[in-house]
Amino acid sequence: MIEKVYPMTLEGKQKLEEELEDLKINKRKEIVERIKIARSYGDLSENSEYESAKDEQAFVEGRISSLEKMIRFAEIIDDKNVEADIVSLGRTVTFVELPDEEEESYSIVGSAEANPLQGKISNDSPIAKALLGKRVGDEVSIATPGGDMKVKIVNVTVL
């Protein structure tokens, strides 16, 4: 079976490694302590603290498993051979919406490190898919759930 590859920046991989270390070293210990305290309350069948701690433990173990897989199959983005004005993974693209000229900037990263609230969008997102491979000056039509959006790329910078 072919494993999924997780494209990401070196910084993104380092953040995932830090999160993994924190979960393994700190969070696991906290949860074990919570379970131990909750057990001391007696009857586990009606113990909401115990159930809550066990649910959190399951969530944390699932996250640890996901992080380990993403790190193991990480593909660090190397865009050194890509021309400076081309939109690619690991770059920030600035564009203006046409015709109103409203400017927006997004960093295009792998899905593992995407965070739209920080302006980091996944390479799998509709906006990134439409922009990848395009150059400064290109006009691009982006299909969005709210309808097509036409943009003009005005700048591309390396993260």
C-alpha cells in the first residue's frame, strides 16, 4: 500500500515535532494523573471526571498517531529550482480580486500545516490549486463555493 505523502515546509515539520514531543512528554502525564484522581472518587460507571479524562486520552493518542504518521511521511518542500515569480508550495502569494482590487495574501503550505486564520492555506484548497504554477501578472479564475472569483497575482515571496 502506498502511504500518503505530507508536503510541508521545514518550519511546519519542526512545529509538528514540537507538538508531538509536548503531547508525549507533558499531556500524557497530565491525563494519567487526571485518570488516577478520578479513579480515587470510586464508582467509575457514574464518574464524569473519569469519562472525560478517558475521552481526552483517546483524543491525545489519536493526535500522537496522526502526528507520527505525518512526520514519518513528510516531504520537505524544496522550491529552490522554481523561478521566483511562480506560485508554488512554500511561498506567499499576494493577489487582487478583480474588478474591485481588494488585496489578499496567503502562504501556500501542505495540508498538515494549513491554518487559514494565520493566512496559511493548504495546497489542496481551491484557491491554492488554481494559483499553483501561475506567475506574477497572471489573471486566474478561482472556483469557490460562493461562485467564481477572478484575481490578478501581484507578488510571490518565499516563506
